[in-house]
Amino acid sequence: MSSDQFFGLYNYWIVVFLMMTGFYIVIARKNMIKTVIGLNIFQVSVVLLYITMGKVTGGTAPVIPPALAGQHDAHDQHDTHAAPSGHTPAANATAANETVDHGHADHVTELAHELAHELTHDATGDAIHGVTETAGVIYTNPLPSVLMLTAIVVGIATTAVALSLIVRISEDYGTIEEDEILQMDRRQ
Amino acid sequence: MIEYLDFHLPVLTIVVPLIAAPLCVLLGARTMAKLLSWVVCWITFGLSVWLVAKVSAVGKISYYLGGWEPPYGIEYAIDPLNAFLMTFISGMGAIVLMYSGPSLSDEVPQSKHYMFYALYLLCMTGLLGMCATGDLFNVFVFLEISSLSTYALISLGKTRRAPLAAFQYLIMGTIGATFLLIGIGLLYQMTGTLNMADIGVQLESYRTAGVVVDGVQGPPHWEGSRTMLVAFAFLTVGLCIKMAVFPLHTWLPNSYTYAPSVVTCFVAATATKVSVYAFIRIVFGIFTPTFAFELLPLDTALWSFSLVGIFVASIAAIYQTNIKRRLAYSSIAQIGYMLLGISMANQHGLTAGIVHMFNHALIKGGLFMAVGCFALRLGSVHLDDWRGAGKTMPWTSLAWATGGLGLIGVPVTCGFISKWLLLTAAMENELYPVAALMLVSSLLAVIYIWQVVEVLYFSPPSEKAKKATEAPLIMLVTTWVVVGATVVFGVWTTWSAGLAGDAARVLLGGGTP
Amino acid sequence: MNNVTPEAMIQICLALPLVALLLVVVAGRIPNLREACTITVSSVLFYVTCCLAGHVFSGARPHWSLGDVMMPGFEIAFTVEPLGMLFALVAAGLWVLTTIYAIGYMRGHHEINQTRFFACFAIAIFAALAAAFSANLFTLFVMYEVMTLSTYPLVTHHGDEKARNGGRVYLGILLSTSVAFFMLAIAWTWSVTGTLDFTEGGVLATAFSEGKISQRQLAILFCLFAFGIGKAALMPFHRWLPAAMVAPTPVSALLHAVAVVKVGVFSVLKIAVYIFGIDLIADTHAGDWICHVAAASILLASLVAMTKDNLKARLAYSTISQLAYITLGAAIATEASIIGGGMHIAMHAVGKITLFFCAGAIYVGAHKSNISDMRGLGRAMPFTFGAFLIATISIIGLPPGGGAWSKYFLALGAVDSGKAFLMGALMISSLLNIAYLVPIPIRAFMAPVETPEEDTQDKHSGAGGWKIKEGPLLCVVPLCITAVGSVALFFFANHIYQWLLPIVQAGH
Amino acid sequence: MFVSVSILTLLAVTAIAIARMRDLWAAVMFTGIFSFLGASWMLILDAPDVAFTEAAVGAGISTFLMLGTLALAGKKEKPTTASPIVPLLVVGITGAALVYGTLDMPHFGDPAAPVQTRIEPGFVEKSQHDMHGLPNVVTALLASYRGYDTLGETAVIFTAGIAVLMILRRDPEDCDHRVTQKSASTEKKGRSS
């Protein structure tokens, strides 16, 4: 194993370690609240796994500085880059018009895609190939963040349901230790 | 209007119950919520029937949600298999809901009914969404919708053990979902996309021709396969927990036993089957069978686990005196048969697995519905209290017996068809010991079913059975619709087996380029 | 019925038991009407079956299929060929007599649940006919299972612990053998040949010549079929038959002498002839293992029968032994043995049903079920024991009983095949038959009257030993008819031979 | 580098501490800290949106909910007698599998990883066009391409809301109550006998 590989994967291993600690708490601890805590740690670690994936060296958060955003907008509308053919301005105009009208989303996507193709042809000039890059700035992949926002919310929803079940169980049984509850049930 | 509906059909099927759920809560009143959920269920069923018709007419449908095309946006990919499964889920949902009335009033306090209906619709939404989607992360989201609502529904049970069972299921289910999420993450890491079809294409790019040794072309080789293997393993384990495959089944018996009868009917008929479907989709839709079965000894692993599970669970079922628990163990065993079919990974085996998925859902649904009728009238699901109920509740008992015959796999019931298909598929793969063991294991079903039939018909009646009257008409009729369907599909097999065959062909053809 | 096509006759034959079922259920509350319906329908059925037999024995092979609602290869289809026709004829004919007998028995015995009894009976007859007419293994299997399930309530008819235990053994063995072996064998056949149709000359011959199945595998397959058809009661899967004797006697009579057990051996014969083909069995010696098993069954069952004091139990073991004859016939698979086996279905059916009728009549009339209690009873029940004697002669295989011919053909087959030990087994078995059956009527007629204490207990029947005290008339008449029938078959055997000849010749 | 290593170490230490802790109140607090640490690492990994959500939801709401539950259900964890060997084995195998799985993974921050290169043009560019330069790309994605997931997420919250309401609700006519009391009484009987 090269040190390169070690440092390249070190982050992941820590995340795996965190995940497994959480997982261990879930399956080894008989106290229900502790189990839920374990579940929380497990889920947060999975979030970290995803976020780690999205990171790109030298990248910044996928938030476009206002200046760049404006520039980009301008670039979009005035088509400052050399247009390969005459139809592009027209296509751009249509796209701009129709983006507002979400009813014809399909059509728009098609056009946007077409447009995007042209743009990448232009952009690949000197940037590292393929990395999400706009106007010279490298951005970290935003998709894992998007997914994890959903996952965090799902996680808290699960936690809430689990906790309410715990409250209910503790009302009914007077304890939240699984061992004791099982014993009670067996005695019945 | 029709055109509009037709175009948005895939998403409407899922969004209609989703929107109806908050409405149920807003309406609050019991009858209104009930009426609304009835109507919505039948509309959903209608929509999904339409969807099936459309799919069989034009073939696979891709629907881009919000018009964002994949791999950017989320895609709904409807093919014969999931269209049929969606029809089944919504149909079963509607039938069970019709059935639910008296049983629900008996087992769940009135004040919670409107929430029950909302959660029921949400559960259905989640299951339908899992079927329809072509996006892996979306599977996770809808899985959670269905799971959360299932946990809550299970906790509605009469005894204090119900919340406990729900909690146990929640822990197991969340572990499963998290495993799934890890698997999805690893796949995303290797392919950079979440669209299932696209992942499949990307994974193929890792495939290189096998090394030539002594002029013989070796098996194909995957570059960087270690991550994919682990991703596959995590997806499989995660789904196996949701499917209740043998060593990971611990949540299921308690959940099925202590949940309200209605919930058990619906969950037993649909939830595990959707997980089986998701598994099929992942094995055949994303990973190619060559990957799953060449690189990994998945087939051997699956069928050995299945067989052990079948035997252990069937034997456990024999010793249960609580009928719901008995059927729950039987469900664990039956999942084994489905996996057995899938593990054969060829046309016949896959067809058999899919057919059994539907047939078993029908049979188990019908049986649990009969159990619900008994629970309502006898106030118990214990074998002793059922003695002699055949006299006072003849139609319910007959429904149970018919469903039981289906589970055993007697000819002219649909259980026979799936058993037969599995058997011939095993023969074709020259898995003779598997075929023989499968048949022997089905004898165990004879024991645990027939014990109940014998108690119903040939025992002196218990105190409770003497006083019992026949179940309410609506419950009886709906039960018989489902039980009757098991017989209809046992005779009229060209449709079910034919459709499953088509689905298997699509899966196998779609999996290998 | 001249203007009715044979195809329509099949439908009528199959529909009539179901009509009977419907009528029985509808008229359940009025016993007289209910029984009248059953008798009428069964008579009509017998008539239609005879008409159909006319067509079939003159060479027609009517076919009727339920269409292809099922998967390819899995259609419910019916083709009538001579072997099945003969079996159907026997079943339909004896249904009439059994119904009459059952009325006498059930009423004389004040049985409960008579409607359920007659309803299940009708389903069983339907299954027997449908199995007889089946055009493929699938149909046969379906009907086989229908029969198992429909007779289960008959076996557990009394509903007490003993009946339930009997029912458990009955269902347990029949269902498990059929599921574990029969179904496996069918699936195997399907995977090798791709068809389940009964074809003249067999379907496995091609598969064998193409190397899809080896010689040893053929033998295993034959074993699977022979053991899988648990109704053929081949040892060691025979336990269900004695267990089923807890049922009311008419059930034992019709089902365990005719319908159920005969469906078993009939299936074995039919599979031997139409799935394997007799030439294939003869060439590959596929049936050799079963020959040994069957021969052992014949002898062992006869020996066990001698130890049984309960009349019905003794008859049950006798049945096991006689059924093994037919399986043996199928396993030897020569022309003569197949014809002998087919013939024995009819001969044994008529003979054994007589014996069971007698057992039932004795039980109803004198409340005796143990052989040791029947000394001298013959003088009180001369008709019953007379019939018993005649039937005994037929079962043993002595002229002028019908059984003589079938056993002759079976022996001929054994000689043809060159297996001397089979010949020996058949001989010894006949001697054993004499030993365990003949003493019963002889003692009933010859032995001195019962001990005094028995007399005081049961004054009307035994006292003096000369006073005629038969069972109910409805019981005695049918058994006399069948006794006469078993003699008549002796003179009729040539016809049966002619009818069955096409099935063995078609294979060549 | 130093910051991220120290955060990672702290995360690991916190996780172990939580696993070993018997005082539930402290454990909940530490879970909050764990979430905060996780959030700060996410910030380093260029995911401010997730970091803020995690801080608010994970460290905030979830801690709050757990404390509430603790108030109702007791604060001490009882020592278990069960042997930790089986769970350790399961965790060990799972962890080993995951580590094995990482071996073929693109390295941390690798610009050539499929995650970065697969989709062309990337989400940032595409969203700039489709969304008219909405500055926060994550928000843009959440509302557009993955909008359906967001709908699902809302449904999850809604489901959880009803579920919690339903589970916690007790009515006088509630048949649960009756059953609970009955079972409680039978339990007492069982104890006394």
C-alpha cells in the first residue's frame, strides 16, 4: 500500500470507523435511547461518507459569488463566446423565454441540453477536463449535498418516530431496557 | 385532458394518494377520511390499470419528473414488471381498505381512524414510489415514507407489545435503509450517477475482456470491482433486512403478530414483495446477472440461505399457536422460494420468482384477511380458540382452507403454479437436490396449514367458537375476492405466468447488452 | 343417445357427479329427496358411461380440452382410451350400487353429517372419472389431488380422535408422496420431454434415445412415479390404507376398494403404457426395482393380513397385496402383464367391494367387526356370507371367479419376462390368500355357534344360530349383485381382453 | 490539513465516548457535540448547506427531542449482561467489508473521480443556465432536478408528524389503555405469586 493510497483513503476509513461505532451502539446496547443515539451517529457518518465523495481538491463550495453569477448571466445572454453557428442566439433566446414557462419543461430541457453541449465545448479549453468548473472556479460537486439534505431530514423523522415509540413503551412497561421488557413479556 | 392524464400517468399514480393523505388529516372526521381514502385507493388502482394497459401497448415508459432528464433529474421507468406490481399494490390496498371497516373499529380507537387512513395512503404511496422510480436515491426516499408509516401503523395494535414490535422493526428497518444508503453511495462513487439504467451502463464500462490463458478466453473481469462488490453486498443486505430473509427476519414475526389485522393484511401482501422487486431490479437492472452471479457466488449464497430459511421458518411455524405468528413465519419461508427462483438467474427461474411473488402476496393476503375475520368474531388468534369454528363461521373457514391449499401448492390454486415453475426451473438448472428439498419443505406447509384446518373443522367447538357468528358481509366478500383470485390465477395462468415471463425477459435482456 | 357425440358424452360424464353434488347440497335437508337425486344421477351416469364405452371400445378416441387458459402443457384435457374407459365403467357402475348400499348403511347406523358425506362422495367420483379420462399427466395429477382432498372429510367422518388420527395419516402419506415424488417425477418428465401428454408408445423413448435421460435415471423415474402415486399403496407407503378404515364402510367399499386405490394403480399403469411405453420399460429394465418392491409388497401384505382380526383391517391388507399385483403388472411391462393388470382393476374392484359390503352388512346387522366373533354367523346371514365366499374365490383367483383370468395373465406376463421368482411370489401369494380369506366364510358357516355370554348379550342374532337376521335390505341386495358380477366377469373376460388389446398393440 | 485531522480525531473520540457512556443525558449531549463536529467537517468539505442543516437538525432538534424523551423515560442506562462479542464480530465484518470496498475507490478529492466527471456539463453549469444563475447551486438543485426527492422528503416529515401524533395520543376511550391496565394487573399478580 502506497502512502498515496493511504492518504487518499484515510478520510474514508475514519468515516467507516464512525459508522461502525454507531452501528455497534445500535446492535449491542439494550437501552432504547442509546440505540437511537447509535442510529443517529450511524446516519451522520453516512452523511459524512457522501460529503467526502463530493469534495474535489482545490474546489470551493458550490455557491456562485454574485459577481461571477452576474457575469455568467451576461455571458449567457450576450453570447460573448464565439458562436459556432448562427442559430445559437435564437436558441438562447427561446430558451430564455421558455424557462419562465414551466409548462413546456420537456422542450426546455431539450434546448438546455443542446445549449449546455455547446458551452462545454467552449469551456474545456484549459480547465481540468470534466471537473465542474465555471469561469475558472472549481466547485465541489453539489449533488451529494443535495442528497444529504434529504437524508438528514429523513434521519430526524426516523428519530422522532423512534423516540415517540420509546415514550409509549416506557409508559406501558415502565422501562426502556429491552432485556427487562422481554423478561416481562415472557413472565406474562 | 385525457392526453394530459395519459402523459402524467406514472407520477399521478403516486402523487394522488400522496396528496390525499394530508387531506385525510385536514378532514379529520372519520367517515370523511374513510370515504376519501376509499375513493383515492380506487382511483389509484384505476390509474395503475391504465398504466399497465399503456405499458403493454407501447412498451417501457420513461417519465422525467419535472421534465428534468436523467442523469440530472429523476426518472420514472415503467416496464411490465413494476406496472403490474403497482397495479397489484394499489388493488390490494383498495381491497384491504374496503375490508378494513369492522375490523378497524374493533381494534383501533375511533379517534385515531383518520390518522390511520392518512398513514395507510402514505404507506401505499411509498410502496408505489419504490416500484415506479428509476432513480436509486429516490428508492431510498420512498422506502422511508413507506417504512415510517408502516412503523406507525404497526404500533396501532391492541396490546402494549405492538409499539415494542414497531420499535424493533424501526431499528432493523433503519439499519437496512442505512445499509442501502451506503450501497447507493458507493455505487454513486464509482459511477457518478444515480439513475439505475445509467449506473448499469457505467458499470459495464468497468468490464474488460477476460485474460487469455493458454488460448482460452477467461471470464470477463471488472476493473475496480472491489468497491462495486461491497456496494452490491450492502444493497443486498439492506434489502434482505426489508425482505426478512432468514437470518435477518427477526423483526417480522412480532410486527405481523401484534399489528392490527388490517395492517398485517396489507403489509404482508405488499411490503416485503416490493423489497423483493427492488432486489430484482438491482440484481438485473443495475448489476448484470453476469456480475452478480459470476463475480460473486451470489446464487449459491442465495439458495443456501433460502433453503435453510425455508426449513427453519417452516418448522418454527409449526410450533406457533398464535395463527398470525404462524403465518408470519410462513411468510419468511415463502420469501425463500422467491429468492430461490431469482438465484437461478435465468428465464424460467426469474419467471418463477416473480410469479411466486404475486401468488404468495395474494395467498398470504387472503389468509391474513381470513385471520382478521376470525380475530373479529372470536376475539382471538390462538389455535385453541379456533376449535370448531368451521361450524359457526363456515365461509371464513372455507376461505382459510382454500387459501391454505394455495399455500401448500395444491393444483388449481396459484400456489401450485409457482411451485411448479420453481421446480421445473430447478430441474432445468440441474439443481436436483434443491428441487427435492423444495418439495420436502412444502410438506412442512401441509403440516402447519392442515393443523389449523383440522382444528377448524374436526374439533369440538371452543366456548368462543360456539358463540361466534359469521364475519360481516363486507369483510367476507373482500376476503373471498382475494381468495377467489388465488384460484382464478391457478387456472387462468397464461396471463400471470405470461406477464411474469415477459417481465423476466425484459429484465434479462435489459441487463445484458 | 345415438345423436350425442362421444365428445359431448365426456362432458356429460364429468358434469353429472357435479350435478349430483349440487343436488345433494341443495336437497340436503330432505334425506329422501337427496338420496333419490344421487341414485338417479348415478344411474344416468352409468348409462352414459356405457354408451361412451361403446364408442371407445369400437375404436373411437374422443378428446375434449378445457382450452388453453393454462400455460402450454398444462391444460385440463381429456382423451378416452380403453384402459381409462374400463376404469370409468367400473367406477360409475359401482357408484350406483354403493349409493344404494350407503343409504342402507348410513341410515341403519344413524350416521351424522350425511349431506357432507354424499357431497364429498360425488366429488370423489368426479375426480375418479376425470382421472380416468385424463389426457395428460397434469390433469391426472390435479384429479389425483382433488380425490385426496375430497376423501379426507370422508375418512374423518366421525370426527373423533381416532378418525382424526386416521385422517392425518391418510392425508399425510397421500399428500406427501404426491408432492415429494409424484410432482418431482412429473417435473422431471416435463424437463426431459417437454410434454406431459399421454401418447401411445410413450414419450420417454425419444428422450432416452437422444440421451437426455440415462437407463438408471429411467429406473429412478419409474420408482418416483410408483412411490409417488401413494394411492397405489406400494410398501412402505401403504400405511394410509389401513388408517383410512376408520371411515364408514361404504367409503371403504367404494373408495378403498374401487375409486381411490384404483386411481392409484390405474395411474401407474397408464404412466407405464403412455409415458414410458412398455417397450422402453422392457428394453431398459426400468421397472426391475419396482418388480421386487411389488413382489415383496404382495407377500408381506398377505402375511400381515393373516395377523389381523379386524375384518376391515384384514381386507385392507388384502387390498394392499392385490394392488401390488397391478403395479407388478405395470413394472413387468409385457403385453400380457399390462392386460392382466388392467383386467385386475375390474376384477379386484368387483370382488373387493363385495367383501367390504359384506363387512359393512355384518357390522350393521350383527354389530361385529372382529373375525373371531363371527363364528357361526353365516347361519344368521347366509346371503352375506354366501356373497363373501364367492368374492373370496374371485380374489384368490380360482375359477369361476373373475380374478382367475387377471391372475392368469399376470402370471403369463411374469413368465414372458423370464423372472422366475415373480412366478413363485404369485403362487405363494395365492396360497396366502386362501389362508387368510377362506377361513372367514367357512368358519361362519361351519363353526359352532358363539359362546353363551355372547348369546345373552345379543339375543336376536346369535340365538339358535339358525334364525335369519340379515342386514338392511338396501345393504344385502347390492352385495348380492356384485357377488354375481364377480362370477359373471369370469365369462366376460374375453371381451375385456379384446378391449384392452389396443393399448398394448398401439405401442408397437 | 491540521484542522481536518483534529476534527476527525475528535469525531472518533466522541463516538467511542458515547459508546462507552452509561449516563444517557451525557450521551445525548455528546451526540450533539458529535453532530457539531460532523457539521464543521462538512464545512471544510465545501458543503455549507449540509453543515448548517446538520447543526440545526442533528445538534439542535434531535438533541432537544432526545432530552425530552429522557425526561419522560429515565436517564440511566442499566449495564447489560449480554456479551459484546457477537455485535463486535458483526461490526468488525461489516467494517472490514467497507474498508475493503474503499480500496478501489477514487481517492479523496480526486478531480478525475466519476462523481466529478460523469455528468457533463456538471450540475453547477447546468443549473446556472436552467436557473438563471441562482447563486446557491445546492438550493437550485434541491428545487429543480432533485425536486421530487424534496417532495418525498416533505412527505417523510409529514408521515413522521402524523406518526408521532398518533403514537403519543391517548384517549379515554382508547382501548389500549384498558389493555395496558389489564396487563399491568396481571403482571402484578404474576409477581406476587
